[in-house]
Amino acid sequence: MQIDLSDKVALVTGSSRGIGKAIARRMGAAGALVALHYGERREAAEEVAAELPRAEVFQADLARVEECERLAADVVACHGRIDVLVNNAAVAIPATIEAPLDEWRRVWEATLAINLRAPEVLTRLAIQHFLGQAGASGHLRIINIASRAAFRGDTPEYTAYAASKGGLVALTRTIARGYGKRGIRAFTIAPGFTMTEMARDFMDRYGEIVVGDVALERVTEPEDLAPLVVLLASGLADHATGCTIDVNGGSYVH
């Protein structure tokens, strides 16, 4: 079945590379008007936009609340609405429990700011705009990219990362339960280790362990997640609102 998103405006955060890039490409191929967010890699984001039939790039530092607010406002000002919000952008910064207190706090603050607070701000603004539209029809769909770490935990140096993703799952479920009757759907996709540019150094050092952890013949690629995002954005899976979909090669099943 061919999914048609030509009537959707989709904001995808962190779309200049990795999972966000794969999602933006697949959303664009399905006809969506894609708002590609980037933090620093403008040229990379513009290269992705150039591949898509309808796309525009938007810059914001998601560690800053005011820039998250500006991002949502800019997309609405440019395209009139947000039909699909994909909160994908994230950081994974290690810090051992033996680290100095100022370093430990810095890692936690940076991680929570981008991985949890930014999705919260964007989600709140997208909901407010949707509910505030006079005679609004259709639905708002929010798709949050979490992690298996939200459920099985992570290694101790990535405690902040796991905690932030756990919070993102709780945020998603609360939105799904609280706003379903008002036209809003919310979903979580929980990847395991995924072969992105950021992961290549880790893969070079620990590839054998990573491959041994999965039940399939290869590690997850960003392209393995993108079709699910398109499906959830389409409305064909609306009665799965609040759910978490594991995409981790069977490395964690809950």
C-alpha cells in the first residue's frame, strides 16, 4: 500500500543526519511537506532538503528553551500548521559516577535539555497550536524516538541518557491518554543500537559485542525505523496511540 502524506506538514528534529535524515527522506518520499530541523549542520540539512519534493530547513539550538519556541513558531509561520511532530534529536554524553560533580551535573543538564525538555516544549506548543485553530479538523500526531535504554537501562556512564529516554516514554503515554479525544495521537519508537555516524566509533571498538547482542543477522540501520514513522504519521495506526514499538533487532523485547 502506498502511503500518501501530501496533506501533512511534518517537523522532524535532528534531520541533518542519522535517524532523522532517514525519517525526513521517507516522509518526503510519501509526499509530506518536511520541516527539517538542524542544530549546526546547515549544509547537511540543505542537502537532505534538496533531495525532497517539498522541504525547508530550520535552525535551532534545542538546548535553549527560547530556540525551541522559535522553531515551532517559525514552522507555523512558514507553513500554517504542524500535523506531524517527530522528536528525534538527542545526545548521548558519557559520565561515570566517579566524575567530578560539576561534570556530572553538566552532562545531566545537557542531556535532559535536549532529550526531554526540548520534546516537551515542542510537544506543548504543537498541541496548543492544534487546539487553538478555529474549526480545526484532522489530527496531530506526535512521534517520539526514545530508546530501549528507557526499559532495560543502559551502562552506568549513560545513566542520564537512559533516564531522559524513560521520561520521553512517560511524556508520550501521558499525551496519548490525555488528549486522544481531542484529536491528538502520540507514539514512541524505541531503537536499540543503530548504525549512525555517531555510532561508528563505538562500532569500531565494540562491534563484535553489538552484533552478538542482536537476534538478527545485522545491526539496526536508520532506514529500519523510517517506514514505521511514516505509518504512524499516516493515521493508519491511530488505535495504537500511546504504544511503544521496539526496533532493536530483538536485543530487548518487553
